[in-house]
Amino acid sequence: MILSADASLVDVAFAACTVLAQAGETAVLCGGSAAAYYVPDLYQSLDVDFVVEVGAAPHIVDRALAALGYAWVAEGHYRHATLPYTLAFPIGPLAIGREYVTAWRTDRRGDLLLHVYTPTDVVRDRFLHYWAWGDRGALEVALAVARARRADVDLEAFRAWTERELTADGSYQVARVTRFFDLLRTG
Amino acid sequence: MRRDDLRPAVFGTATRDRVLIRLALSENGLHVRELARQIESSANAVHRVVIALERAGIVVSRPVGTTRIVLLNRRWYGAVELRALLDRLAGAYPEVVERAKRSRERPRRIGKPL
């Protein structure tokens, strides 16, 4: 499979997910790159983050990604000779906060496929960056996805999840959840 | 670190145990050199441990000036349980706890008597 010189992050994500699926591995697009998939005009990323669902043998991943022109550069990281996007494979399992992610969305483009966090999970994931570290940029991305994919984001599920996280770790600030909903309502 | 240390390496090595226990005692994280000094290990050994733990998602680091501050990743899916275990294990490492107590992380007004 050949990636064109002007391939976008989404093109790379579809291609990588497809070659890994053909090699028998399920890789799910997550992190900031999943946000960039849903709001490409608002959020750019040069890292394409995948978590391989079940721990894959490195040589299988190496061989699959080599077919796209990607080569291993460091533990869990692959680079292309000309494209600016780095493929990153954080160690799994797929989880947001304390909860494992066991379901995701699969989109298709012709023969290509992409496993990706649902919009609700992207909002949870980006919001958690803000919640844990106070990262305002991540809050903006969470809000952007929630606004752009309003029909797909389950805000009640999101709220219930924040309550479960708070039960487990009382040091999280409730005020940040309130702020998220306030900004979503007024923004 | 004492070579005759007979405490079990719960996380694989004594350095790894001490790094995690010391980080659990820190509110704002520590840079690698300070972390190494506090657990009486070499900066290189601690650096290697930190890289492995960061890769596993158990710790995170953030740049501060020309250095990086390392702290436990509260976003990690096992963070609450890990912290509880480290709090328990800290009891077996009184020297690490004692050094942590003496290490002040909060700002201190210039000129204030010690």
C-alpha cells in the first residue's frame, strides 16, 4: 500500500489500521489523533496514537507498517521518510481513567478500515487530560468534539463516568466538571 | 542503596520500588537527579527506570525549565490501587519516608529562618 506525499493524518490512520488488521492485529486510534479525526479543522496532531488491543508481537507490527514506508525509531514509535506523522503505540490496555475501553467505532473507506474511539470516549479522554493536569488545551479539544459531534456524544454517560472517577479518586476537582458543562452550554 | 537489602523487589528491582514509593510521597513530582539523590541511587539507573515506567504509562514527566519533573500518572487505570499499595510498602522503607519528610516541596519565602 502506497501513501501519497500529501497523505493526511486520517489517510495514514486508515492505512495503518488496515495493514495491522490484515496482519491480525486490532489497533484502535486514540488520544489526540482520535480528536483530530473528529475535528480536523480545529485540532491538528502530528502523532497518530494507536493502542493495539491485544499485545502484538513487535516483528508483526514492524513488518505491517514497513509496507507503508514506516520504520521503527524508538520503543513504540515509527516514522516515515517523508510524511510528518509519527505512529505511536502506547502500551495498552485501552483505558480512560480507571475504565477499560472495550468497544470502539469502526469506519470504512473503500477497502480500508479504521478502529477509533467513539466521540464520547474522545471527550472523556481529552477532558481527563484537563481534569488530571489542568491542561486547558485538552479542555478546548474536549469541548470542540462535544460541540462538533453533539448528536454522537452521550453527555449523560460522560457525567456518570465523572461521578465514578470522583468516587474512586476524591482529589479530582468537581469544579472542572462544572466548568466543562458551563462552557459547553455557553460556548 | 544497601547491597545487603533483603526487602523484596515487588516491582522487579529495588530501584524501581524506591522510585515508585518516593514518587507516591511527592505532591508535585521530582526531577530525576533529585529522585536519585533521595533514594541513594545513580541518576542513570533512575533515568532508566523512569523511561520504562513512563513507557508503561505508570509515571509521566513534564518539562520544567531545562529539566523534567517526574510524577505518578493519576490518569493510569490502576493509579488508585497503585498508590494504596505504595502507601503500604512505604512502611518498609523508613529511610525513604524520612528523606521525603525532610525534603520541602512547597515554596519558601527568601530569608525565612529554617
